[in-house]
Amino acid sequence: MASRICSRCSKVINPGDLLYRVTIKVFADFDGIINIKSYTIDVEKEFEKVKSVPEDLLEEEVYKEFDYILCPRCKEVYCANPLHLPLDDLTLTEDVP
């Protein structure tokens, strides 16, 4: 089996070493409510616009999946703040496990 590379830090992960797989799925959600007041849509016109858009771009509007390999350190960093939200004045140092 070949070595793998951490998607975040590019560290080589040798066969048998601990690694983590992160799969992120982003998909459209619907709460069951359509706000009709804000929509004045010409259905035929919208359909014509959609026909000219490449299929893969349309699919990404509904579903997108990402798959990453992480080393143990990068897994900890990712799990501590998966959405990369501001941490105010807090910074992670290299001595954090």
C-alpha cells in the first residue's frame, strides 16, 4: 500500500500510521415553506436559463461532497473548529496535542 498525504499540512502518512478521513457533504435543504410574495417567476424563462447551465454546476447547487485525509494533528485542529470560526484572541500553538 502506498503512502498517503495529509490534505491539510502535506505530511506523509505511511502505511499503518494513524490517519483520519473527513467527508463533508453539503446539500440543499427545504423547510417546506415557499414565500410566494417574494417570487414573481416566469417558469418558461427560468427553465430556458437552466437548460443552458452545465449539468455539473446544477448538481453542485443541490449536492457537493468533499473527501480529505488528515494526519492526527490536523484532525485535532479541524475538530476544534471545523467551520474555521473566529476564535477571538485564542491561537493554537504547536505544543497543543
